[in-house]
Amino acid sequence: MVYPIVMYGDPVLRKKAADIEPGTDLAALVNDLYETMHAANGIGLAAPQVGKSIRLFVVDGTTLEDEPTLKDFKKAFVNPQMLNEHGQPWSFEEGCLSIPNIREEVERKEKIRLRYFDETWKEFEEEFDGMKARIIQHEYDHIEGKLFIDYLSSLKKRTLKGKLTDISKGDVDTEYRILAPLRK
Ligand code: NI
């Protein structure tokens, strides 16, 4: 099932998401998240972006031909815990399915160490770097109620204000179904 994607301005994107009860059957929901993400041509999608305030996100970078490091990077992350972020900060232009048609440079640390479960409740503790780390950092922010635009300068934020209001009203062009909090 393809969900509509929640737009900027919806309070669910600002909530710290809740842990999932261990053992919960997540097969159907994880499938739906992949389906929703693929329908929108995304490489990451967090549960709050479909209105569910729980600690779960999926990533799939396997179709990005210019990013060979991501060729096996398709995973669900359940109850992830960021253990640390380290290394040299680097900048990259990010976007977000909940903030369509806005892309901005965001600086993040190069490496992370993460503890998480997959959708079958197998536990992992793993180090990620480069693009993998960045995608996880962006999605992890979603379950903490944080968005990439939070990292921008206040000047930059002011210049985006009109566009962000339009997005909240659903006044934005997307190729996927959206749920806009201020749509009349
Ligand atoms: Ni996002």
C-alpha cells in the first residue's frame, strides 16, 4: 500500500517518535514504507512521514547508478540508537520527500556508529560512513522530530519561508500523493 507523504508543517514531523515493542510484526508496514518510498523515487523514508510516530525508517540506494557504494544499501532500521557520530564534517545537498523541491547543503559528520534491529528483530551494531551515514543521519533526524532545514542559517530559512508555507498548504508540484496540514 502506498501512503500519501506527510508535508512540512504537520506536527507529526516534529515529534520524537516512540520505540516499537520488540517482537511486533513489522513485515506489512516495512513493505508499505518501501512501496511508498519507491513510488516517490526516494532513497529514504521514515515512519513519521506516513503519519506514524514510531522509530522505524527504510533506505534504498541500490538504484543510484552514480553511487556504487550504495549498491547493497537496502535496509529497514527499527528502534535505532545513534551511538556516536565522528570524523570530518562534510557538506552535501539534501532534499526530503516531506519538503519537495527544496534542496540545500547540509554539513554532517562523516561516520556514525548505530545500534538497530531489522524488521525481523535481528540486532546489529554497525559503523557507516559517507553517503550511507548521511542517509541514515537524515532519516534518524526524522524520528527525533528534526528536519534538514533546521541546519540552515536563519537568513537561508527566511528566504525559504514562502516556499515552506506553500508546501504546508499543499501548493507544491509532486509526482506522489501528499498530505498537507494546511490544505483547505
Ligand atoms: Ni526526509
